[in-house]
Amino acid sequence: MSAITATGAVGSRRRIGPIIGKVLLWGWLLAALVPLVFMVTTSIKPSGIAKSVPPQWIFKPTLEHYQSVMSGGSGTSVGFDRLLFNSVAVTLGATLLTVAVAVPAAYALSLRSFRPRKALSSWILSTYMFPPIVAVIPIFVFAGKLNVVDTYPVLIVPYAAFNLPIAVWILRSSILQIPYEIQESAMVDGASRFVTLRRIVLPLLVPAIATVAILSAILSWNEFLFALSLTRSAAKTSPVGIQEFTGMYGTEWGKLTAAATVIVAPILVMTLILRRRIVSGLTFGAVK
């Protein structure tokens, strides 16, 4: 009888454990959503109550802040439509450059004939821990000498450089999962390394390339430090433009939250749609 009772108690604890874990997880998720909900609701509040403390939750929604932000209203030097265009251009350029460099680099680091491939791969991944702020001043000096400050290339190249370590690691791990015998068979039939890469490896690597492109786009879209230091107005991106709503006379919370919502929305939607691809890409690096 005591054995049955002990077994029942153990079974109850095993059932309660997962329930408690789920409750804590959902509680944490709901708490994480509070800033997002506050941002969106504040962006549609009329100007008179956007700054009210405590916040008012009953109000008539308005899009006046979005209209002002997108048209470059008072308090902004450039319309947010232009800033968003700059962000899209820089993000696309950095993503394409990252993929174009990472694919051949990852393929080279996966070749068995390349002896230092493991040490070099580990070193490349370690550079991902390099703090970007250390590189801002040297890049600014070189950009000034080359007269490329406030242009798209001055952002695209650093963004691609800082995205490359994780991109190369993900692609290399994916290539290593492709049976090497497939490449050897192609080379026995007379295919060169380039032909093998183009006709054999690349078609099998498309899912991993998509993952790298998604991660690179997210990192480039949200970058602030280089965009703040290396741009003025022509190539200024949306994360930098959002600071104009905070000045010496206070913060325009309605416009600030409207601009923040416009910036967050594309990344949030893309992450929700492609979340499985992003998670799988992050776990590729752990596969030998």
C-alpha cells in the first residue's frame, strides 16, 4: 500500500512540474509583451493624453502621430518614409554582400584538403564577440579620407563584416552535413570546384542561405551605432531618426512610439512568419 502511495506521489509531482513550467513561461511571455502593448497603444493616443500619468486606457484612437512621422512633420529633419527607404537599401545591400562572401568562405572552410579549416573557423566565430564600438572611430577616419561618409556603402560594408562570422559558421555547418561523397563523385566525373559548388552544393544549401539572409537582415535593420556615427541625413536610417523625437524640451511620446512601431513591425512580422527557419539556423552552428 505504501509503495502504491509513493508511486502516486511521484506521478503527481511529475505532472505538476510541467504545469508550473508552462505557467512561468506564459507569465514571462506576457510580461515581455507589456512594453510592446504600451508602445502601440501610446502611438494611437491623442496628443493630449499620450503623456498622461498614470496612462489612460480608454481613449479615441487616432493616426495623427503616424501621419506626422511619415510626412516629416515638425521636429523631424527627414520624413520617416525616406529613413525607411534608407534602412531597406542598406539592409538589402548588407544582406546580399554577406551571402556573397559567406558562401565561398564557408565552402572553402569545409574542404578536407584545407588543413587549418577547424582553427580558422573557430577564429572567425570568435570575432563575433568583437565589440563594434571599438571599430567606429577607425572606420569613421577611413570613411572621411575616402569621402564616403553619409553614403550607403559606409554602412553596408561594416554591417556585412560584422554579420560574416555567424553567417560563415552557419553555412559551414550546413555544408558539413552534406555527404562529402556527393562532391567527390562530381569531381571524379570531371567537375571543377566551382562547378561542384554551383551545381551540387548551392541547391542543397538554399535553406541555410535563407536562414543567413534572414539573420543578416534583422541585425542590419536594427543597427544603431554605425548609422549614428557615419551618417548625417542622406543615408540616415530609421533607428537613428527616432532620436529626433527626444529633445531639450521633452519627449514627443506619441511620435516616438509611432516611429518605433513602424520600425518594429517589419521585423516582428518577418520573425513570426519565419521563426522556425531562424531557430533552425541558430542551432546549425552547434552541429558538427
